[in-house]
Amino acid sequence: MAVWLSLAALHAQAQTEAAVIRRTAELREAPGATSRSLAALPAQTPVTRLGGREGPWVQVRTEAGVTGWVHLFDMGAPGTAVQSGSGNAATGALRSLTSFFNKRSSAGNTSATPTVGIRGLGAEDLAHAQPNLEAVGRMEALRQSESQARHFASAATLSPVEVPPLPEPARPAAATGTPGNEVQQ
């Protein structure tokens, strides 16, 4: 029984890690920006990252013992640079990108996920990503025509620059087949 309890404690410890909130964030009841806010977390708030993860949302526990969900771009390892306010434009763009490719599924991911590229997004997440059609619609509404782009450029005193096209890449040599199995031309 003691061995089993020791193994269970080690497993629980392996599923948690110390983290810090990098910028002001909301602790959410469930993963998702529209979920009910449990608390506002100021920058530099220490939290414990738990094993639960769903898309870009990570389950955490505050020092007060409240468990909830935080967007992975709002937290980092202890000692990382802290950003004030709502973060920079790159972080906002990355948050939008993860929202675009993730829809909340009914089954939560409660296991650790290996990362590929962006921290927190695993190969399985990328393979099962679904576009947020509402966000695509909003993006399409921002599309500008060529005449609108030219008007903007002239109003901003931008001048056209001729850019030569890239050279056409060399075509691969035609396959000749293997001995005894030649390709007829």
C-alpha cells in the first residue's frame, strides 16, 4: 500500500509544474475565452500548472487553491519576462491564431501533450484542428479590394516599387526507370 501511495504521489507531482502569469489574465471556469471568469490574475501571480489541457488552454491552480483555466500565452515559467497590460501584438495574433484553429470539444484532454513548434500545441492538436468559421467570416469582412489598397497607399504617400519575378525553378530530370524496367518515351 505504501508503494502504491508513493507511486501515486510521484505521478501527481510529475503532472504539475510551477508557472507564473506573464500578463494580466482571467482564470476561467472552463477552457475558452467565453467561459465564466473565476478571478482576475495580475501579472507575476504564481500558479501551479496541472495536467489538464485543451487546445491552447491550460488547467492551473492558484496559491489560494482555486482551480481553473488560463490561455497558455498568458503564462510562463517562473523567472520569464513579465509583460504589463494585455501583451504585445504578436501575442494577440498568436492567441487569435489558436482560437481560429481550435474549437472546444466535448471531451477534454487531460494528458500531457508533447509540443511541436508552438509550445502547447501538439501534433494531435494540429491534426484535429478545426477552423473557427465565425472568425473566418470576420476576417473576410476585413478584405480590401485592389482599388481600396491603392487609395490607402497613395494616402500614406507610399510609392510603387517594381519587383522582378523569381526565376522559374529548374524542372527535375525525366525518370528513366530502373534496369529492366525502363520508361518508354
